[in-house]
Amino acid sequence: MTTVARSNRYHIAIFGRRNAGKSSLVNCIAGQGVSIVSDVAGTTTDTVWKNIELPGVGAAVIADTAGFDDVGELGTMRVDAARKVLARADVAILLLREYDGDASLEKEWLAQIREQQLPVIIIAGKSDKEGSAEHVIAWQSALGSDLIPFSAVTGEGRDALLDCIARQYTQDDDLDDITHSLVKPGDTVVLVMPQDASAPKGRLIQPQVQTLRNLLDKHCIPLCCAPEELPHLLQSLVAPPQLIITDSQVFAMVEKLTPPETKLTSFSVLMARHKGDIDAFRSGAKVLLALPPTARVLIAEACSHIPQNEDIGRVKLPRLLRSKLGEGVKIDVVGGNDFPDDLVGYDIVIHCGACMFNRRTVLSRVRQAKAQGVPITNYGIAIAALSGILDRVVV
């Protein structure tokens, strides 16, 4: 349960007022004490993430957020933090406390959840208490939605909730095939993976591992090499490989060595389709090529790390941008969750492959960019376009 990366887990986020029972709900689902439970409103101050295995889902992670009715300066910060979780969730659970005649906040958050195109399951908590049936009827009338009565004390509604989560997961679980239709069983696939100063010592990066596993699951024949060994590997083959997958930073070099009959792509391009909006990224690449030398570019990395001498997002990609567009290009780089709320002023956003994010997070950023009228593309697509080989690359 602990070995699956969070980016590959199904993200479940719980929202509700203070003292609605969110932490008790998390503990009931997990079957253990994950979040601190108290009758004091506001016990949960920061989002608590818990890795868990769920029936019909497998590896998942549950987010227990602060109450969205929190007050004061710190309370406002906690609510903002809870709101940002919306962009990372695959499914939201809206937990209702006893109905007091005011459903304004619940309606507001329900609208925000749906604005994010996020599936939502509505739960009426504390169903073991006297008068809970009347509260359920009142909430259904106020929100115009069906809901599940739930009790962390008796366990009522737990199975129904888990069934709802599993059904939603089944609807979402259609993008596991990273290499999709590019290969079939028995195909030879070459993976070109630079092992330079920017590569992590003693291990492969996650997109490489995921892609390799995907190829093995599809009964392909993967062959791995560093860029320097690619000519020798190709010469040793009886027939050209069906596909070459390369690190984007050596796209131009690998393209020159790729046989005409062999398809070519990169790990980042595969991630662009797997976790993002490939059509939006391709459209963004066209805009990128037409940018003026005074353009302002935002480079967004999913991970927060200490840059190396030849870091792709902070060194190699900026160098390529300036060589193609001009030295006057202004480039900002953000990492992790530090994605600006306001993108206006940027001419384009170039996002990494997002191996550290789930798909919902990337799509929320794509929606934000579209809503603010800012084109967005992906590392691999951008590098292929700037290298003049995008038409050669399969997506």
C-alpha cells in the first residue's frame, strides 16, 4: 500500500463545515485512526492525506480538509487550502451536518465542485442521532440532490459510499494504457534514457518506469539504452523497432537516428496524452512557434527539486526557447503546487510531463489557462515543435 506513488493513486477529497464529522468519516473508511477526532470545531487545520487501499479501486488517497466555514485570518487560509484540493481530487465527498436552515455554503461548494467537472458524492452525517431522517429530507430538498445517510458510529452508509466510489473509479479508469494504440504485443520498442548529471542516481524517473511497465504488461519487447548507445543498438537489430521513446531533451539527436519506418515519441509526450489535454497542448505548440522575442513564458514543473546544472525545465528548455525566439524572452519557473492563480500576462504556459501529479490536477490547470485565455503546452510537445520535428512525433 505504501509503495504506490501518490500521483498514481485515486484521489478522494472530503469537504464540509467544521465539526461535520469529516475526520470521523475518514477514520471509518480507513478502518483506523487517521485523523484526530474532536467535538471542538476546527480540529483539522491542515489537509491530512491518507494512503489507503479500497475495494474496487485499489491504491487511493483520502484528503481530510479543514472546515469550509472556518473564520478569521488563519481560517481564511485554511479554506483557501481546502479549495485548492478541488483541483487535485478525482472525486469529492460533500459531508453534511445537521440541517439548520442555512445551506448557502454547501450550495456554494457544490457549485465549485461541479465547476471543476468533479464527480461528487453527498453524505448526510451522524445518521445515528435522533431526528437524522428529518435532516436528510431537509438537505435533499435544499440541495435538490440524493444523498447517503452515514454514521461513523454504526457504520451505516459505509458500504454504499464505498460502492459509489468504486463505480466512479470504474468510469474514470480508462487512461491506464500509456502507450495506447502505438504498440501491440510482440513489438520491439527502444527506450532512450539519458543518464547525465540531471538523472537521479541509482534509479529511473517515474515516467520511464511507468512506460517500461506498460510495455511489459502489453507483452512488447522493450530495449533500453542511453543516447550514446542508440546507434549501436539500432545496428544490432535484425529489423527496425516499431517505436522509439526518448527523453525529450535529446529529441533532435534521436530523431536523426530514427529509421523512417519507426514511430518516434517521448516520455513527456506520452504523459501529455496520459495526464493532460493533448489537443490543447498541440494548439499551444503552434502558438509557441509564433511568439515574439519579447514573449513572457511560464514553465511549470510538477515536482519541487533542487535544480541540477543541466536541469531540463530551468536550463535546457529556457536555452532552447531563447535560441529559437530570441534572448529577450522572459521566463518564469514555478514548481510543485506553486501554480499562479492569475496567468494573465503570460503568452504561454509550458507544463512538464506531470509524473508527480494525477490527471485531474493537470486538467484543472489546462481549464484555468483556457478560462484566462492563455495557451498551454507540454515539455515534450514544445521541445518537438521548437526542434522542428513535431510532425514526425506520434502522440
